[in-house]
Amino acid sequence: MSQPLEFRPEAEDAVSDEGEALRFMRPHFGEEKFPWIQIWGYIGSLVLTFAALIMVVDHVLPPLALLSVILALAVGQAALQLGVFMHLRESRGLAWQIIFLGMVLLMAVGMVGMSIWIMTFKSGVS
Amino acid sequence: MSLPVEDEKIIQHVPAEFSDEKESIKITGFWMFLVTDVLIFASLFSSYAVFKNQVAQGPSASQLFTLGPVILETLLLLTSSFTIGLAIYAMRKENKRALMFWLILTLLLGAGFVTAEVHDFVTFVSAGATWHKSAFLSGFYILVGTHGAHVTFGIIWAATLLFQVARRGLTAVTTRKLFTFSLYWHFLDIVWIFIFTFVYLNGKIV
Amino acid sequence: MPSFVMYLVHTLFPHDVLRPTELGADVMIIATGVIIFYVLTKQKKWLYLWREWLTTVDHKKIGIMYLIAALAMLFRGGVDALMLRTNLALPSTPVIDALEYNQVFTTHGTIMIFFMAMPFIFALFNVAVPLMIGARDVAFPRINAMSFWLFAFGALLLNISFVIGGSPDAGWTAYPPYTGPMFNPGPGENYFFLSLLIAGIGTTMTGINFLVTVLRMRAPGMTLMKMPMFIWSALTTSALIIFAFPPLTVALAMSLFDRIFGSSFFTLGHGGLAMMYVNLFWLFGHPEVYIVVLPVFGIFSEVVATFSQKALFGYSVMVISIVSIMVLAYGTWVHHFFTMGAGPGVNAFFGLSTMLIAIPTGVKIFNWIFTMWGGRIQMTVAMLYQMAFIPTFVIGGATGILLATVPADYQLHNTYFLIAHFHNVLIGGTLFGLLSGLYYWWPKMFGHKLDERQGKWAFWLFFWGFWITFGPQYLLGLKGMTRRIYTYPAGFGWHTLNVISTLGAFVMGAAFVILVYNIIYSLQHGEKDLTGDPWNGRTLEWAIPSPAPEYNFARIPVVHERDAWWDMKQKGQTLAAMRPEDMRTLELPKNTPIPFLLGFAFFVVGFGMTFEWWYIVALGAIGVVATLIYSGFDYDEHKHIAAEEVLEIEAGLGRVQG
């Protein structure tokens, strides 16, 4: 006779245990008494936006350097929105969005950069 | 397999939108949708970057753009991102009235943004800068237009959510829907910041 | 009024859909439609069809519908292929004219990639993935049904093009400026772009769905490194889909806007850059190659382990290589257009990155061989395809490395060498793998095996037919025969090889006929699978009855080892001896007409936009919005199966103790 099988009391709820390698995706929930973090986030987003604006209007740097700096500010703004408002680390089980957003960031940058590089062919001699 | 004990503790008092396993899976799914949407915009940004100097007989970026309306649009969208953040905060405090208030405010700010953008587009087109004119203009309109269409869709979506919350209150399902909407809205805010930087400000760097 | 009717007739039936082949097809379509209508009405099956299939959200049924669609499309694409080969058999004796030839190779490529390979893969995903990870359904059952109906109506839109309005004729890649309104008026290319856009939305949703299913729905204990290889392939394929389809969507939409809304993305004038389309298209197109081949790597990993009765050799290396293939697949797209004239830096980079992919692929090949080493190999049809795949795919891969060498590519680009290469990997890899999976999982889908003897006939004909067709094409390519020519003069030395190639194509046609006969024969006479485990399998789908009950698992088992079901069998455990007190009330997704209606509304939008009939577009768009809003307000997503009912079903299957 075959052995009876083992079932977890609530086996339906599949939460995975992936060990230390994926520790960075363990979920984390924030708890707040007053929405200070949202308010600081809002102020931060305004500061980042106007910093970029002022730098461009005043032409504080040569063009390429200026573009790099304002793009860096935009990336900072994205990080701020993700961290403050989008509750990036919240999930049941592992917060899989973290790794996929990381991958897609690399791909988006790669896509834009490589496309510009590939399509420069019309200006050069080849 | 369960998580380590300290993580299980966190699971014990998760917010309502994570309280139901099946509903929480939809949040993961929505993140993955956002991943595809990031790449939609990345493709549009690549096209814009490549088309940027293909102005043909049309106006160039620095000739076309005026920063005034764009700053207004940016302010409206950043503020709406703040208000939807407060809406989710209120939702987690189970304060339905405050939630509805912030959500409606978000919608109004979004509508203001769309109006300003449409006005902007109409101004450009009436000055002769149609997307037929040059590849640069085509790339510009499709990038900014896709974002605008996303915002418009978001407004309609949130309006239907308002009815659902009013009727059903804050359940595992309605909170999950509101939470995914907030993710969508913040995501559009991020995209707009990149448009603001890479299209409008970049157009003013000569 | 008569002028309106005349306009309608001229638009819907221009002269190029009134050729004998098209009229013949019209007659066949109408006849088939009448027969189906008659049979359904006679058997009173309309309601059954609606209730059990058109509104279903059950992943197993959706998988079967995908499979039927894929086989139908394999037929259509195969007939196209035979028309092409017939035209090229002899020099200067075209059977169909140049325009029709262009249309046929366009639909052949489009259908085989988007409407045969993709749905076939999704069929196997739907059937196997939830069962293998011990889940009751996919993560989003309703979205799964939406994906299917968007795919199905997209496929329908492309398929009606050749009898209504005219087919696209710009190849499956649809490069501008030829697809622009100036050079390509008429609805053909509109059909192409719209059908791929609609099907593409569905495919993206499928990608998200299976990604989340694998990430969040696994049985307790099934950690990432305990997942079957097929699940790894489903995970990486889904990730590829969600990363690859957005650029395609953008490229198609831009081309469509150039055609009907007068934008200037890829036009010749107004600063348009046609090569930007090519760049975006292959940003999708190269990952797409891996989207159709990675699942097959997964299928073969299961098949080889099962029929060698050994655990897969080098599991963790297999995982590393499949993930690195996934990552590398994004960095190689320029090798499809080396001849564009990008600088040596660009070409060198992408040539090298292409060659890099050979390393993880080679690792996988060796691991399959080592899995067989020392195993007790059973020569089933599924295993035969696996064994034919290894040498065929290696040769296809090796010619790919030749093409990745940039100077050689300047010679070989757009010759029959290229045609032979990609058919080598797509037939020798994808099709062989899908057929292997078909034979392997057929018992799980339908509760009986496919006849092995007939299956072996079909296999050998496919295998030799493939080599007779495409072996000569390598030589033709080296002799300078370019692709997409509808005829050629005598005296180029292409004659003999083309005759042989065409013969091979008909051998493969015969193989398809035997395959279909095999399926129909086995429905009646196939060996019944009473245990649920006909192959002595290793993974969880073989632990439940064939076909699986609606809820898949009465209770979700706990997984301890990699080949979970094999491990349970070694320990003498079974899922077929449940105790009545183990039964629980189960929550399952409920059938809904929303996905079907959504697909239909998208079809209306697509059809209207093809002919630029804006009232029809508006009608369809209202349908889309209304369906989505209705879906948002529909909270009645689940139904429950009571514990007693589950007990009754399980007892009926003889799976309850005492």
C-alpha cells in the first residue's frame, strides 16, 4: 500500500523559499503614522525637476555634459518615485518586480544607446 | 515552503491589497505589465533620439518648444503623483472619504494635464508643425502622444474605480485595483519626467 | 445605392483576389463553413460550443484550442510552401505570377512564425506549465482567454486577406519604404500590421501571464532550482516575450500610421529613416527567434530525461545556459542587417555577440547527449524527434556561425543559404521540438496515446523531407540564388537542385498528411491512458489522471526534489490514494464571454481600419471599451467546487482510499 501524502495545512498558498541568493527581493512593508515620506518625496521631486530646468535655462555646462547631468537627475527622480510612492519592495513571497525592473532599466538604456550608435551609419563613411 | 520567521511576521499584517493571495498575484502581474510599458516607451525614445535631427523642412526642437506650458504640465503631473500617493496612504488607513477626495483631485490634475497638452499640440499644428512635416515631428508626436493617451486612459480607469469603491467599499479587490492604478499613475509620472528631460529640456540645449 | 454596392465589390474583391487559386479557396472555405454549420446544428452542439469552449477560462481547454489553431495554420503555411516550391521547381515555368508569389511567401512566413509556431508553443505552455508546477490554473485565467481570442481573431484577420481585399506582399518582415502607401496601396499591408498588432497584444499578455504563473504559483517546496527544465524555458521565454514585443508593437504602429495617418517615420521624404524600422523590427525579431526555440529546449530536456529514464545531466549548467541565452538574445539583432552599412565597430560587436550564443547552446547540446549516455533509451516518437533534433540543430547552428561572420554575410545575405539556415533551425529545432512535445503530452490532453507506428512514418518523412528540401538550398545559396525570386532562367546551374528541393517539400507535405491521419486514427483507436502516467514520467503532470480533472490537483502536493513525481514514486508515494478528509472546497475561475467578445471587438476595429472605414472602427472601439469596463465591474470571477464534489470526482477516477 502506498504511503499517505503530506499536505501543508494551507498548501494552496505558494510562498517560495529561495535562499540567500535572492535575499534582495525579500518583501518589506513600510508603516507610517503621518505621510511625511510622501511630503518629502513631493518636495524632492520638485527640487530635482527645477534643478534640471534651471541648469538648462542658464546653460551652466557644455551641451553633452548638461544632457548627462539632467538625465542623471531624471534617473534620480525615477528612483524617488519608485522608492517613495510605488512601494517597490512590497509583495507576498519575493518582490519579483525588483529584478525585472533592474533588467528592464539596463535594456531600455541599451536600446536607446545602441539604436543611436547603430543609426549613426548615415553620417559616417562605411 | 514558508518564509523565515521574521518575514512571516510581516506577512501577518500586510495592507488590504496584499491580504488575498490571488489578488496579490495581480499586483505582481501589473508590475510585469509596467515592464512591457517601459519598453514601449524605450522604443519610442530610441526612435525620437534617432529622428531628432531629421527635421527636413519643418521646425527643429529648439524652434518649436516653449518651456512655459511644459513646466505647467510637469507641475500638474508631479502634484497628481503626490495626491495619488496620499490617496494610497489614506486607503491604508482605511479612510474611504479621504481616499475618494485625493483620487478625485488626482483625476482633476490629470485632466488639467491632458487639456494643457492638447492645447500645446493644437498650437503646434496650427503653426504648421504637423507630423507629416518631418520624421522629427512624427517621433515627437508619437512619443508625447502615447504618454498623453496613457494619461487619458488612466483618467477613465480611475473614474470607473471611483464608482467601484463607492459601491463596494475597501475590500481586498478594490484596494488591489486602486493600488495598481497608483502604480500606473506614478509610472506615467516617471515617463513624463524623461519626456520633460529628453525631449523638452534637451531641445533647448543648443 | 448601386454605386455604393459597386464600390464595396471593387474594394473587397479587387482583381488580385479573383484568381483561380483564390476562387478555389473561396469555394473550399464556404463549403467547410457550411459543413461545420450543418454538423453543429444537426448535433445541437452550438450551446455546448459556447459554454464549454468559447467562454472557457480553463487552461487545458485553451491549450487545446491553441493546438487546433496551430495545426490549421501549419496546413495553410504548408500549402503556401508547396506553392512556392512548385513555382521554383523548373526554370522559367512559373505557375503563379510574381505578385501572387510575393503574397504567398509573405503569408507563409507570417503565418508560420506568428500563427503557427507561437500558438503551438502557447498550446504546450497552457497544457503543461500549470500541471508541472502543481497549480490549479495560470495566474490570470481570464487574461489567458483574452490572449487566445486576440490571437485567434488576429489570425483570422490575416487569413481573410487573401480572399477579401488582397494579401500583404512585403515579406514577413514588411520593410519600408515598400510598405508605404505610395508603393503599396490597397488593404494588404494594413491587414498585416493590424493582425500582428492585435495578436501581439495577446502574446504580450500571455508572456506576462506565464511569467507570473511560474514566479508566483509554484507548489510549496518547488524552489527555482527544483523546477523542471520546461518550466525554466517557460520562464525565460515569457521574459523574452515581455521584453521583445514592445519594439515590434511600436514598429508596426509607426508603419501603420505612415500608411493611413500620414506620418513620416519611415518615408523616403520628410527626413524619414526606413532603417529605423529595420532596427526596431529586429530588436524584436532576434529575441523572437529564441522565443520559438527556448521552449523547445525545455521540451527536449523533459523528453530526453523521461525516455532515457535518467535525471537530466547537468541541471544547474542547463539553467545557467538557458538564462545566458535569454540575456545574449537581446544583444545580437544587428546581424540581420549587417549589409545596411553600419560601421565596422557595430558589425564587429554584433558578429561577436552572435557567435557567443553558440557557447551556451553547445553546452545544452552536450548535456542532452550526456543525459542519454548510459540511460535505458526508449525509441518513442517523441524521443526520435529529440534524436533527430540534435544533429539537425547543430548543423543549423554551425551555418548560423558562418552567417555571423560579417564578411561572409555580405556574400550570403539574402541568398538561399540564409533560407536554408533559418529553416534548418526553425524546422529542425522548433517544429521537431513542438511535434515531440505534441506526442509527449498528447495523452495528458486527451487521455490516449497517438499511434506510435504511424507517428514513426510521419517522423521519418519529416526528417528526410526536411533534408531533401533544405540540403540543396545551401548549395543553391552558394551558387548565388537569391531569396524571394519567383522564377529563374535555365543555365544558372540551379535547375537540378531546385527539382530535388521541391520533391523534398512534397515529402514533408506527405508527412503532414500522415500526422493528421495519425491524430484522427488515434482519436478512435489510440491506446487509452488509464494510469495518468503512460511514459513513466518524472514531473508532476504525470501524477494526476489523463485528461486532468478541471481542478487539476485535488490537493497540491509538497515538492521535495527536482523530479518531484519520480521522487514520490521512488518513495512509494502516490496522489491516487487520497483520504476523504483530505478534500477541500476549491476555488476555480468561472467561465466568461468577455474574452471572446473583446477579441471580436478588436477584430471589428482591425477590419474597419484595414479599409479605413471609420464608422466600423468606431463601432469596434466602442465594443472594446464597453467590454473592458464591463470586465472591470464584474466581480463574479470565481466559482467553487465543494469538497464532496471533489471527493466524488476523485472516487470516480479510482483515486480515493478505501
